[in-house]
Amino acid sequence: MTSTVRPVRQRRATTEQLLRKWRMYRKTGDRAKRDELVFLLTPLVRHIVSRKVRQLPAYCEMDDLAAAGLEALVVSIERFDPAKGATLEQFAWTRINGAVLDELRRRDWAPRSLRRWEREAETARRELRSRLEREPNDFELAEHLETSSDEIRARRDQLALAEVESLATSVAGSDGTLVDRTETIVSADRSSSPERMATVREARAHLAAAVAALPDRERDVARLLYVENLRLREIGDMLGVSESRVCQIASSLRSRLRAALGDHADLLVASLD
């Protein structure tokens, strides 16, 4: 029979222990003692940040809040004054919570007045939902807030514009798997659409077949003109014919290719001109 070893949970330091360690740090100035205090009080940061996770907006990462909270914790240890009546833990809590809120506000694109309206609207929505036993519509919400339905919709649009999301985040794809958000953005470039790319591949296949069916002399001219990008005079010198003859051959092969490509000609004509 095997026994399971359970990890020993860190025992929380008492107020007296924290104060004693803080006094020792202030007396000696030993950074190691300050770091010990930071270690003992770090659970405060994790707790405060974890309370914000559910309301964490898309424009802010959890690590950003934790970094702001840890910085505030170090500052609170330096500025703590037991003579003012608060314990070190209480003082640190106040500073950390304030720093986390400041970080949220700093990264928020929406003005405070809009966020205040959002909170008021959510409170009104909860009250109406409880009273009506269903989700209220815009007219009912507007009446409760003593405003208009148009104002409700305008505020909602403003809030939507303020929700800036990171392209580095992952989202669920159509099959349930996680994909980068960048892969879900619709491109305005029609040339990159799957439908157009498939059409171009099909047109290139028709072009390859059409070129293969050309007479040898026309196929040579096509290769030298469109693949190696030689001038008509250079092609004439290589084939032992005049420049005007090369021009005639090029005109003939274009006509053959256009006829062979049919509807696909427009996609590829630019590369042949």
C-alpha cells in the first residue's frame, strides 16, 4: 500500500509576527528581511487579483494586475507606520487594492463617466430582472434609468468600442479547439480569401496545361519572356530570329493562352502583360 504525501500548506503569519519582522527590517535595513515580508504577504496580492478575474476586461492581463499589486506591496512595507493604528496587513491590503484598481483604470479606454453609467445600468438590469422574472428590454431599462432607448443603445455601442482585445489571446475555433485571435479576423483583402485562392490555383493549373500544349517555339518564347523576363531583342538573339518575329510569336501565344484559359484569363492576364 502506497501512501500519498500531501504538501504542507504555508501557515499564515500572525499580526504580531509580521510586525516583529517589520521592526527587524526597519532596524537593520536587511533586504533579505524585507523579501521575507514580501513572501509572507504575497498571498494578499493573489487574493485581491483573483477577486478581479471574473470582472477582468479583455484589455488587461492578469499578470499586469499582479505586477502592480506586488509593486504596491513593496511600497507599503517601506511606508508602513504602526503609530497610525493599522496593521501591516491592513495597510498593505489598502495599497495593493488601490494599485490594482488604478491599473485597471489606466488600461481602460472608456471614460469613468461611461463606466459609472455601466454600473448603474447593470444595477438597474438586476432589479428589473428580479421584478419581471425575465431579462428587461431596452425600453424598460431606459424607463427605469429615466433616459431614452436611443441613449441606451448609444452607451452600449460606446462600451463595445472601448473593449479592446489582445490579438495574442486564444479563442475557441469553430471545432472547439483554441486558435490565435488573429486567425479569426476577416481580411479586407479579397485576394487572400480561400475562395479566390482556390480559383487562382485552378487558373494556374489551366495555364500550365495550356503552356504545355503550345508549339515548341512559342513555349520557348513564353519561358524566356515571362519566366526569365528577357527583352524581345535578347530573345531574338538567342533564337536566331528578328525582334519583330519574336513579337509576332508572343502575340500568337497570348491568343492561344487566352483561348485555352477561357474564364480564367482575367485572373492571369496581368502576369502575361
